[in-house]
Amino acid sequence: MAAAASIIMSGFTGETKVQRRRILLTAAAIAVSALVAPAAATAAQTKPILVADPAGTERDFVRWLSVHDPRPVVRETAQQTLTGGDATTFLAAGYTAAADRAARERAWQLDFADRTAAAYPARTHPWVHVAARRAAAGTDDELAGFAAGGFTAALTQDDAGRPYDDGAGQVTPDDRALVADLGHRDPNLTVRQRAADVRTDAEVAEFLRHGWLSAARLDLDAFRAEYVAGEWAGWDEARYHIGVAVTADRQARQGTAPPIAAVTAWRTVGTRAVKQPAIWTERERYAQGRADTWTRTALTATASPSPLRAALATDAPAVHAGWIAEARHAADQRTWWQTLIRYAQDTATLWTRPGV
């Protein structure tokens, strides 16, 4: 390195631009040639699983999708892959195929619910009509449940002549005020939109008995869909750049590639992933905020004398628990990305500290 500095200093005494460029290139070559593989004792200590076990990472990611993807078909296909399939094949083609199948099934189920609601009017088949409308406005799980058995169960009620109470007679001024307030101020988008659409007392009753919880589940599913799409893209990109970095690192250690290639590759891993921790921190904050909202909702529903809020009092804790789980999951994902970034940065740095 001292020789490099000497060459540079002597080169600024009147030589031509071409000569200066040659001198600088010579200095750079000397600097690069000084890079050697980090000693084993100073190598970055804890390898992230994406580095240490790529095949295991693929199975872990399939397992993650089997839990967090909001689409039933995708979760089921991922679970089947874990029990008897190939994770690499699933990630290469199976996931996309499952997502396409989920979209087709949802379209068919939605069409079935809409056609059923039209064919079975509330006047003659109130149970079927309400069940169909709920499914059409509900989550993927609710749609699938209606097609699988919900329609038959509702039709049994209508065929038996069981009266259906729309709950309008039980609505109080406090119920109306609550729904109106939710339509203006609830932090959950779907809940707010559904509440804002309520007009009649029958709609107030339906919202309190069923619509509020269904809208809350839709908001939770939308949150999951957003981060699953983001993580799919981010994980796939990270896997690619890790592969490049590991290969460059190995070749540099073997002397078949310049050390600077390993430095560049590891720095690229860190640079490309650098935004991920902040993204997951924001998701954690958002999920915790929704959990806090549902803590208050559960307490309010439990304290209310309105019979229309009985289901809410029973099921609100589950919605709260769902958001708490999402907040914890977001914290875990932030740590996963931070570990990967730190390893990449440390490994790149060690390549630039020969003899340490």
C-alpha cells in the first residue's frame, strides 16, 4: 500500500492525463491485490439460514406461506408440499399455480353467492338470502364455507319454516350512534366503509351481529396479503443475491475470482435488503395499533347491554389476538432481515481487513 501511495504522489509532477490514469489504475490494482480471504477465526460468526442452508430456507419459506398467506387454497397447497412435496418446485411454479387456482375458485364462489342471493329472495328464503349476502361480502374463508356447506345449512332452516329475525326491533339509539361513529372514525378501512354504508335499523343490526367482525377479518386478510406479496418479492431477491455472494466468496477464497467481487456481492446483499427492517417495524406498529383498537372494542361490547353485540363480545378477543400475533410476527421478520444485513455487511468488511 505504501508503494501505491508513492506511485500516486510521483505521478502528479507534470505527466500527461493518460499517464495519470495509468498510475491510478496501477494503484487500484495494488490495493485490490492486497485483499485476502478473512481468517477463519474472524469470519462473520452466525450465518443466517439463507446462507447456511438454502434448501432448508426454502422449506422454511413454504412453511411461512402455509401460515400467513390469507388464501385457503395457497395455505393448503403449501401444507401439502411440506408433507410430501418439493419446496423448490413449489416456489418455482407451485405457488403461482396455487395463487391462480385461488383466484379462480374465489371468482366461482363469489358468483355462486351472488346468484344464490338473487335466486333466493329474503321474502321467501331469508336464511339463504342472508347467508349468501354475508358470504359475498366476506373473507375467502367465509365464501368457501358458504359454498361447502353454508348454503345447505341455511336452506334447511328455510325449508323447516324457521322464522328469521333481522334484529331491527332490537336496535337502540346507542347502537345507531355507535355505527355512525365507526363510519367516520374507525381506523380499520373496511370496518369504516361498511359502517358508513349502513342506513336502516335492519342494517345496523346486521352490522353489529355479523358485519363488523367480518369486515375486521377482511382488514386482517388485506394486511396479510400486502406483506405476503412484499415478502415474496423481497425473499426471492435476497435468495438470488445471496447465491451470487456465496459463489463470489467461494471463488475468491479459491483464487479463481478477485476478492473485490466478493466484497461487492456482499455489499449488494446488504444494500438491496436495507429497507426491509424499517418496513417490518412499520407493520409491527400498525398491527399493535389495531390490537389496541380491538382491546377497546372487546371491552365496550362486553359492557354493552345490547343483545346485538353478543357475538362481538364473544369473538372480538380472537380478532385482538390475531393482531397481537401479527405484531409479534412483524418483530420476528424485522430481526430476520437485520441478521441477514448485518452478516452481509460484516462479511464484506472482513474481506477489506486482511490479516485480522
